[in-house]
Amino acid sequence: MTGKYKVITLCGSTKFKDEFIEVQKRLTMEGIIVISVGLFGHADGDYQTVLTEEVKVMLDDMHKKKIDMADEIFVINKGGYIGSSTNSEIEYAMGTGKKINYFEE
């Protein structure tokens, strides 16, 4: 290992797939380990047809575990949008003392 790498978990609506990919690339090139979402349900059209309520609950729980693994979170809030799941993740991160950065201020 050539250095100590910061770990950041990306949070935000999965409808912002392009922004997730953009931020993931940029942060990776800065030497940061990036943890992201496992799928883009909103952007890929899977949200209504594939994701049952049980699966949504599981994915939300898994994302909070990803936050636990990170040093900080980076919120993809394009146009200032922060949905209820992302808001819950922000509150969780705050409660665990994680630093929070935003795509847009």
C-alpha cells in the first residue's frame, strides 16, 4: 500500500446515475476509495417493476452499512434534490459523526 486512502460512500437519488458515475470517477482519480449504490433503480426503470418494498428496505439498510464503512459521505443532490431515503442516510451519517459533502451547495 502506498498510502492511507480515504473512503467515501456516495448517497443520493438513483435517478442521478450520470452524476454518480462522474463523481465516482473524479474521486477515484483523487486517490479516494468510493463506495456507491448497487443499482440505479430510478434511472434504469427498475424501481417500480423489480424493487419490492422488502427489497427497498434491504437496500436502504445495506446503504447504511456502506456509510458505516466510510470515513465520510458525498451526497449527489443535483438541483438541490434530496429525497426521503437520502435524507435518512444524511441523518444516519450525522448521527455517526461522518463528514458530509455535497455535489451542489
